[in-house]
Amino acid sequence: MSAEVVDTEAESVDVLVVGGGPVGIALALDLVRRGRRVRVLEAREDAPVGSRAIGIHPPGLAVLDRLGVATALVAAGRPVRVGRARGVRGALGAVRFDAPGSAWPFVLTVPQAITEATLREALATADPVALVAGVRAEGLHQAGEAVVVDGVAGDGARRRWRAAAVVGADGRDGAVRRALGVGRQGGPYPDRYAMADLADDPDRFAPDEAWVVLHADGVVEGFPLPGGVRRWVVRWRLGADGLRERTPEELAALVAAEAGRRLGAPLDAELRGSASAFGVERWSADRYAVGRVALVGDAAHVVSPIGGQGMNLGWLDAAAVADALDAGLDQGDPGPLLARAAGRRRRAARRAIARAAAHTALGRPVGPIGGALRDALLAAALRPPLAARTRGRFVMEGLS
């Protein structure tokens, strides 16, 4: 960063958000609803497609509710109220997500494309020019009481913004973190997974139940989606080659065969949505805020997707940063409040990373003794008095 002279031709805004994914759009919508002048730079020209992240946990729904979009998403999604677990020796028990008194007694599953489209529509209604699509951030410097950001469109046209604050919501390798010179700590896990959205079987699986099957070679997970679809995720055998080069249909057939084998009966291999093979990782930025610039979502931290909490954690970041920005802008300098919010979010991210690491480790291969011990521990965790704590870990209690 350098103290360059501010270009008088730059567009002036209260907050510039870099990254128009579900976290960046949610943050922008929150601030626009408070009367702030906001712009969101998003490198993608087209609206997102595919299911990708599907789980919205109760704390995430609470954030979306304050943005006015939770009701629409609940109507479009599938409430999951029970998670059932099987181990090497059979059924282990179930965890219910309907805690007494909860405003959202379920985990909602909905394709990420629908979530993003709903958020984008709400932002466009609140401020039709807030989203600037097809522009990537290419330079950032803090200069006195402003942050200046340069952007480049797909046709090479250059634009500049002058903002009282900037938020990087531009992903794990985003330009904002790199421009700040902020490092990160963490790395990949040894695990590999294959995933496919397949036609559901209502005679075998209740529409409001998720399944986790722990077996000697790893784990199979099944989550209901709207429209008669179920997402299946399988931990793939180490050393398997060529998964990333398979067509979606080939991956779907592999997932159906593996999951069916572990469930004791074949699955329908018809692809009904996304299919992919992926590895998992975790890391956290060394700092979540520098002066008038903050990081949220995957720009600040990446958690293992096993447990489905990454997008929700980003929304909790966005809510905290929006509160800090709104109050800080009124005070003339959002930096101190951003620093406090960043500290709280970094501590929450550490807890989330640890929980996701435990969930990931739970699904790794085990021997006969390890399998029996794992089954016994999980069965105990699903019964009183530990059941309430187990439910809390799965629905992200303590991470707001």
C-alpha cells in the first residue's frame, strides 16, 4: 500500500466490497438497507450456476432473516431436521436439529445458485447499481481517510473507486488480502472426496433426514435437496487416480456405486445436479483487518467443507463487519471498530476450523479396533447428556 494522491475522477462510496459471492452480496445488502452507498466489484459477468454449498445453518438463517431473504430461501429449500448415523456395526443414533425455542429448528438445504440469485435480486431491488459485474480489482491503497481501489473490466477499461472502507470478500486467493500483504497459516488435509447430486429414493430416505455412514474405508454422507434430489459425498480411497478428469456422469456413477455399496443397496446413478471431485484444506489469514480494510468469508479463512459451515461462517463475518462499519462510519473512522470485529471473527474462525477438522477426521479409514471405538464414542455423543452439545456443534452454536 502507498499514500498516492486520490484521483478526483474516482467514484466515491461509503463501502466498496470486492467479491460478489454470497458473502459479499449479503454484506452489501446489509449496508444498503442501512442507507449506505455501496458498490460490489465482481469479476464474473454471468450469474452463478450449480449447487455447490447447500447447507444453511440456523445462525446463517438469522443473518439472512435480517436481510429480508430467509423466508424466500426456506420456501425454495429443504428443511433437514434429523441427522442419522450408522457405523461399522450398524445404527448409532440420530441428532435432531429442532432445539426448543429455536426460530430455525432445522438446517436448510438449497443449491448455492438459488441462494446467490435470491441475494442478488434483493440487492438489485434495494440499489439497482450496487453490483458492478465483470470488473476485477487490480490495485488498492489506503490514503488518509479513504481507500482507493482500481478495477479492470473484461474489455480492458479501467475504473477507480474512492471508499471510506473496503471489504475483501474475494475468496481464498483474493486480491484484497494480497494487496494488504497479509499472510495466512494452514494447508491441505490428506482427504479426497467425490460428490454427486442424484435422484432421491423416498421409499428409503425420509425427505427431512440426512445420513452419515462411517465405514472401515471412510465415510458416506447423504443430504436431501429440494426437487427429489439427494447429494451424496464419499471419501475416496487414497491413491485413486483420475477423479478430476471424469465426466460428471462418470463421477455420478462412481458415487452411486460406492454409496450404494456402503448402504447395502444400489442407488440410482442418474445425475440431477452437480458432480465433482475435490480435496479439502484449512487456513486462516494472519489478520482480518488492516486500517479501513477488512476480510470476510473465504478471503479471511477456509474451513473443511465437511460439516458445511464455511458459507455460514462468512455470513456471520459479514454481519459483524456491517455492524462495525455502520457505527464506524458515523464516527468518522471505521478502523478501530473493524479491528475489534476482526478479532472476534478470527477467534470464531479458529473454533470453526477446529470443529471442521474433527468432523473430517471422523470420516477417515479405521481398523477393526478403531472402528469399534469410533462407533462407541459417536453413539455416546448422540445420547443424553451429550446430545445437546453434539447438536450445538453441528448447527454452529457459539460461532456468531
